[in-house]
Amino acid sequence: MKSIILFLLFLFVALSVAETAYFEMKPAHYDQAPFIIQLHDDRKIAQARKILSGDETNETHVLGRIKKITKPYNPKYDYHLDPDTISFFAVAIEVCDSSAAYLNDHLDEACGAFLPGCFWCPWGSKLVKEINI
């Protein structure tokens, strides 16, 4: 019984200390403020790091579902990408493309005809570095 409890305790601790990583994304228009994404899925973190190292050259653009809430790690925008929905793509449909600034300025229109389903896929997005927060 003790070994089961110890195993469960160890498993709980291991799961609760999952890595969280933050990456700076340059929006399509370089006069805009950088956009920060948060990842906590080990597979997605590894993929983001491969993009930065140059090992991944195909699926390099960022896609995810927006949440209309400001996060402390991304204070220049009134929204963020839900970490559970972030993925990387090579090509996407036009209906989810927008600049970060345009999205911020038209956030009240997002998730309807503009960015259906709240999915945002800026075609010119590019990860530029991992950051510490």
C-alpha cells in the first residue's frame, strides 16, 4: 500500500511540474510589437525549438485559437493564443489569416465572420526566439 501511495505521489508531482516555455513570434508586419506564445505540451515545445534551430523548415507558422483575455506574458495585446490549441503549419486557408495589430484593433469582430471559430493563423508568423518569463 505504501508503494502505491508513493508511486501516485511521484506521478502527481511529475505531472504538476510539466515544462512551460514561452516563444516570441514576429507578426507578419515587423512594425508591430512581438507576440508571445505559451506552450506547455512537451511535443509542441520540442517542435518550436526545432523551428528555432532550423531543423524544422516546413511547418513553421503559428496557428491557434484566440482567447479575448490579456495575459501578463503578452501585455501589448488584448488577446492570447490558447496554449492547448497551438500548432504549427506550412499552409493554411486565408480565412484565419490576419496581422496581430489588425486582430487587436478588431477584436470585437473576431470569432464570427472574421476568424471563424476564433482560429488565427498569421501566414507571415515566425518564431524568433525562446524567452524566459
